[in-house]
Amino acid sequence: MDDFDAWDPEETLLRPNYNVAPTTDVPIVLERLVPAGEEAAEAAEAAEAAEAAEAAEAGQIRRELHVARWGLLPIWAKEASFSSRTFNARSETVLEKPSFRSAVKSKRCVVPVDGYYEWLSPNGPKGAKTPFFVHREDGAPIAFAGLYEWWKDPTVAEGEAGQWVLSCSILTMASPSPEEGGVLGELGRLHDRLPIPLAGPDAVDSWLNPADKDAGPLVERVRSEAYQAASGWTMHQVGSAVGNVRNNGPELMEPVDALF
């Protein structure tokens, strides 16, 4: 996660996952205000005296890498299965929807991915859907605009491991017009919804800033810049094996004509 300059508080071992399904774990990057005492203690443990003294005076915002369940669990959710219907958040209604309106104000995150699969529906009533792999042309990670929440699992005893569940969702918007040229038109013909990418480091910084509670302009900004970011993507057809989540290997991303 060097692309996002994020500190890993748990030294997370990120196992490659080539076929991510909703409700499974994904990496996220977030920022939080670290209390002055906590920051100072961590710096002191690292024997960084000058940094410890500075941190003792005021809290600091720190960028962190975590692993989260893909499917947002608002604090009022009754059970973990609720996340099966909140893995995406429609940007058009995210400010009003009860599931997302709290998180979008102060718990925004980045969901970094190497790419994603999307299925093209057949033109007629017959025929099978065709899977495609969408990714950046330069091979760099895509930074999706996301939300996160901490949820207390009522089925886990107080103080036991797993009592608190970190979960997330990815914002979506309408895809570009199928009449557009280049990859934007291809995305429009592929699916009517588009996961929202952040257009560069400045957009990432603004989206993650937990001190900015005015979510409306932030959502509008990422929506307005999404097509610009997506214009650097490319896509290719892949094999149908990706349709089974038990299949999980780098060969799933290979172009279909390279599989035979």
C-alpha cells in the first residue's frame, strides 16, 4: 500500500485475492485523529523523543491501512448478514440513506484495487453474460471512494476477539453514455453503474480528511471527476471461471484469448 502512504497499525498481511465477493475482507485506507497521548506513547516506544514531545502537545491525523468486511454495517444493524445488501452505496442518495448518511460525514475511506470484474449482459433474452476485467492502463491501483463503519457484534462476548467489526462500502454512480468514445463508451455499454474512482492524490487527501464534515461538496467533487479518472482505464474479456468464488488465482484476470 505504498501508493497511499498508509501506516499499518496491525502489520496486516494482505493475502492476494483475485476473486473478491461481497462480505469478504478487503483492504481499506482511512484517516483518523490520533489522541495526543496515544501518539506520544507510540513515538516514545519507538525511541523518537522529538516526535513524542510534539505529539504530546496536540493530536494528529494519521493515515492507516486496515482490513474491512465488504458490505457496510451501520451501528444499528441487527446482524452481520445486513452487509450483503450494502457493499455499494449509490452516490445520488448516500447523503440521505440511513445506512450511509452517518459514515459519509466523517468515515470516508479509499478501497484500493488492482481492478474489478463486470458482466456484460447479452443483447437478447437468450445467451450468457460475458465477464470482463477492468483496470488502469498503467497498472497502478484504482482508488475507489468508500465509506466505513465500526459495528459491535451482539453475538460475541464483551472483550472477545471479533466483537468489533470494521466494514466498508464503495460509492457508485451512473456509467458514462454508451455513445461516448473510447473506454468511457465501453464502460457505458458494459454496465449502467460505475464504482467511483478518485482522480489523483489531491482527491484522495480531500476524501479521507476526517475533519471535513461537509460531505455534500465532497460527493459532488468525486462524481464530477470520476469519468476523468476512468478515462485511463482499459478492459478485456476473461474466462467464465470468475463466476465461481471458489476459483481464486491470477489466471482469472488473463484475457480470454490467452487461456486457450
